[in-house]
Amino acid sequence: MSTDKKVETLALTKGGACPTCNNPSDHKYRPFCSKRCADLDLGQWLNEGYRIESEEESDLDEYEPD
Ligand SMILES: [Zn+2]
């Protein structure tokens, strides 16, 4: 079977790019391209706290069905 290769290529091109440096991500360190980038991102995470505002929830609050 040759489907494995196709899936891997698809994941590389579609699944992406390293969020840190935009290089193609390595399946080993997904979604990053290397351990270094994964570590870098983790460091950023810890520094900034990565706050996700829950806008979706306030949206639901304002929506009142009849
Ligand atoms: Zn990277």
C-alpha cells in the first residue's frame, strides 16, 4: 500500500507550519518543526499566560430566544 506516504505528505503540507518559525512541522514535534521551537513556544506560553477571552460565551449570553 502506498497510502501512508500520501497521508504523511498531506499532513506536512496541509497540517502545517511551525507556529514559531513557520517551517514545515515535523511529525515528531508537531505542530512544531523541532524541539527548540516547541520549547520556545512553551516559554512564550508561560510568559504571556496565553489568555483566551471567552467571547463566544458572552455572545450566548446576549442571545435571548423568544
Ligand atoms: Zn520551528
